[in-house]
Amino acid sequence: MANPKILSLILFSLFAIASAKVFFEERFEDGWENSWVVSDWKKDENTAGVWNYTSGKWNGDPNDKGIQTSEDYRFYAISAEFPKFSNKDQTLVFQFSVKHEQKLDCGGGYMKLLSGEVDQKKFGGDTPYSIMFGPDICGYSTKKVHAILNYNETNHLIKKEVPCETDQLSHVYTFIIRPDATYSILIDNVEKQTGSLYADWDLLPPKTIKDPEAKKPEDWDDKEYIPDPEDKKPEGYDDIPKELPDPEAKKPEDWDDEEDGEWTAPTIPNPEYKGPWKPKKIKNPNYQGKWKAPIIDNPDFKDDPELYVYPDLRYVGIELWQVKSGTLFDNVLVCDDPEYAKQMAEETWGKQKDAEKAAFEEAEKKSDEESKEDPADSDAEEEDEAGDAEGEDSDSETKADTAEDEDEVHDEL
Ligand SMILES: *[C@@H]1O[C@H](CO)[C@@H](O)[C@H](O)[C@H]1NC(C)=O
Ligand SMILES: *[C@@H]1O[C@H](CO)[C@@H](O)[C@H](O)[C@H]1NC(C)=O
């Protein structure tokens, strides 16, 4: 007999899930192409990369496919439309899984939510977006989760550092924005960062500022120490010479007073000499502390109770530049229910992660053995390293690209 308490709990959670609003869900099953549009962006320059529909070189289920970048040094842009909606008064959950099979050394693995009217055939790096979210890796310095919010036509980066995963396995990234203007960022269903949209992005001018009109009062005493007025210069202090004739010095034998002038001993520093006299310092009894301008309400601050609202969400898109290809996206979700998202992550990534890890380790072992058995292969490995160096070269390109991108962001700031 089932425990009625547990039964009602199950029924309740089923109900909760059943009531989740799912705006977009893509598990990349047969027919996925019908809902996605590959952009023509960069095609005329022959630098548009091709997406490969695959489960990748290692996976937890060969039948569970996603889309993977398949060519190096290429731009990628693809998007899907969903019935437009506003997240006003409801929670917004944006989630997807991403796997960097290529040992990503510089490139993004993020996705975007776009609003309004977008020509999907022209979707590219310059297309305005509402939210950009996901991992970004470049060299040793950048290994972070981007969470960029567009507000008042300006892109704002999150001010907190959120480290991303850097291995070659699948991970689930979740961004939750709530109607109380709080947010959470999860990786693999574990919360990595949480807080307020007010505090962790500079979307609005600050609520309070230092009073720009305030001035330090003339008589404000901010000297912590003062010369001791009681301290007196000892008598004869100034008569102590700085240097003395060296008592060890001797007039050289061949010194000729007539020719060389009168001999004087060279001088040495006087150990008694202590420099010009200074009174000792004492704590200032009138010390008032460092002066600080009073904090006042910022007259430029105007609260926006709809700070978290995107009234016209309509597309999900991926727009990337990749030096080394191999990034695989899967299980994209836009909904209003963190619990639903959590369960979807468990059903997909959660169920497959152990098998995927085992498959990855097997693949690593195999490639190790092959390179040991076949000396020609170790040549190939060397070449590979040379290729890496080349790759790093282009990284700077990517860096420039990213910098440009961020410049844009900052310009708008
Ligand atoms: C697609 O991915 C599979 C699995 O990694 C690989 O065997 C195949 O060569 C890839 N196809 C293209 C066109 O890159
Ligand atoms: C929106 O941006 C414009 C231009 O930067 C600025 O003048 C305006 O005050 C901003 N509005 C809000 C609500 O931040």
C-alpha cells in the first residue's frame, strides 16, 4: 500500500510539473531542422561553419544527438523561433547543455535569447539580443559564465565572477530570473551564483551616492599624529657634526705639503649624528577621523519595478566564433519553472553523465595507446602541437574579436 502522504507528494509534484509553462524545448530529435534556421551570416566570406547533427565522439547515448560545430576557424549562427511571450510576473528559466569535445582553448559556448523581429537568415554577431548566457573560455585568464542582460538598449555584463566547467564533458547551464529581480546561475543543477539584478549588474544608476556638494569643513582635523609640543630639542644637538675626520687615516709618506697642499684626513660619517632634530610624534587628541562625504539618495536613480522584464522574447540563438570546433549543444529549454528544468536536466544529462564519462575515458585511453603503438602517430601528435601553436595565434584574433565585442558593450555603457 502506498503511503498516502508520499502519494500526494508525487501527485503534487506531477501537478507542479504539469503546470509548468514551456515556451521552448529542443532535444534535437528527428525533424529538429524544421524549427531552426541556419543564418547566411559570413557565408559570402566563406567563413560560415557547418553544424554537425551528432551525439559526438563520446556520449551516454549514441541516439541522443545535438548540434556540434564541425569546422575550425569558422563563425556559427543558428536560431529558432517560439511564440513570443513576456516574462512579466513570472520566472524565466533559460537552460541548455554544452560539451566542448575539442579541449576548447579559446571560444564561447553560450546561447542568446532575442526579442522582437529578427531576420533569422541574417542573424549574426551584430544582431541585438536580450540575454546572453553560457560558458566562455580563452587561455588561462577567461574561464567564466557570461550572463549579459540588455537593458535600455545597453548590454550589461554580470559583475560577479562565475567560473565555468573546462573539461570535455557535457554540462548543463541554467539561468533563472525571478519577478522579485533576483537571479540564480546553476551548473549541473548546482547553484553557483545568486543575488539581485540591482546589485550584480549596473542596469540602473546607483541608488545612493556620495553627496557631490559636500565639502570637508575647514577645521576638520584628519591628522592622526602630531608633533609632541612637549618635546624639546636637546641642548647642543645642532653642534653634533655630520662627519668626522677618519681617526685611522694617516698622512701618506710621500705627501709633500708644498706641492700637494696641507694634508687633511678624509671624513667618515659620525655615528652620533642623527639628522636634523624632529620632535617625536604623538596621537592627535583632536583627531576626527578621515572625512567622508555623506551618502545621499541619488537624484538620477529611478526605480524600475520591471527591471527583470523582457516583454517580447521570441528567439533562441547560438552565435559563435570558434578557432577549434567541437562544441555540442543539446536540450535547450525556455520555461517558467526551475523544477521542470531541473527534472529535464536529470532526465537527459543526469542519466547519461556516467556513461559519457566512461566513454570519454575509453576514448582517451585508445588515443593514448594508438600514439604509443604507431610512431607515425607521435609525429602526428607533434604536428598537432604545431597546429595548437597556430591555433593560439588565431586566439589573439579571437581575443581581439571578443575585446571588440566587449568594447561595443562598454561603448554602450
Ligand atoms: C560529425 O560527428 C561525428 C561524430 O563525432 C563524426 O564521426 C563525423 O565525421 C562528423 N561529421 C562532420 C561532417 O564533421
Ligand atoms: C536609457 O538610456 C538613455 C541613453 O543612454 C538615457 O538617457 C536614459 O536615462 C536611460 N534610461 C534609463 C531608465 O536608464
